[in-house]
Amino acid sequence: MARTVWVHATVNIPENVTVEIEGSKVKVSGPKGTLERDFSHAKGIRIRTIEDEEGKKVLVETFFANRKRKALVNTIAAHIENMITGVTKGWRYKMKIVFSHFPINVKVVGDTVEIHNFIGEKAPRKAKILPGVKVQVKGKELVIEGIDLEKVAQTAANIEQATKIKDFDRRVFMDGIYIYQREVAA
């Protein structure tokens, strides 16, 4: 099996963003907030900042990489890029409330989303909102926003999972709350 001598990926750092790297810990600060991430699980991967004629960049590199380490370099670079997008613009998920039989009522109570009258159930279903994520109910739509892509996506997944139907024909009972749009919040 052939190994590549030097595998690297670069991520541009915008003017209004600062990136601090301490070992394998990356801290990205921008106008919307600060995100921190630990990449110590990635053995043999080096992360550092460089400056060239185009500006400041984050360099993720490894030497004599097999297939998994090559993929890991690009994955870490993508995570850092998502962190930079989060602290400059933010992330937004939009969800649609769909019902045909019983009208669903959705409320945000503290750090949970309560779904009342789902398929006529008396007890409300609940979904956890992760810290740093804002959920707004606008008619038959939910808007989930935050700077950490993973927390925003997990909150949307929690809400979608809370309205999952079991033991019903999915062709007839399409009731639920579904993600229909993922975007950069800017």
C-alpha cells in the first residue's frame, strides 16, 4: 500500500476572526462568539497557523499518511472551517410542523421544546435544546439558530426524533416536525 509523503489542507482565516492553537486544541473567536474544540483524538495530525501573501491560514498536516489519516486531515479542516463560519455568520436550521389529524402545538419552555397534542396524545413530548442554541416557533415553522453547527444540528435532530411515529402506517400518518432547510444564518 502506497503512503503519501505530505498530506495537508489549509483554511483561510478572515480579518475579524482569531484562531488560537495550543497543541491539538483549537479556539476560534469572532464577532458572534467563541468556539473551542479538542482534536487530540487525531494522532499524528499537526495543526498550526501560517501566514503567506494571501493572508493568515490554518494548516492541517500529516506525514506518511495512510487512507484514514488523509481523510482525518480533510475532516479536521472542514470542522475548523465550520467553526469559522459559525463565529462570523452563525448556522440556521428550519423545520416544518406537519399534521393532518390532530393540530400540533409547539412551545419552547426553558431548555426544552414541548410538543402538545401530537397524534392526539395527552402527555406532551419533549426535546432537549442544547446550550448556546436558540429555538423560535413561528406559526407552523421552527427556526433553530446558533454558532456551533453540531449543537444546532443535534437540537434539530432531537426535535425530529421526539415526533417519530412507531406502529403507524407512515403513508397515512405523516405527522411530525421535519427539517427542510439548513443554511448559514448571515
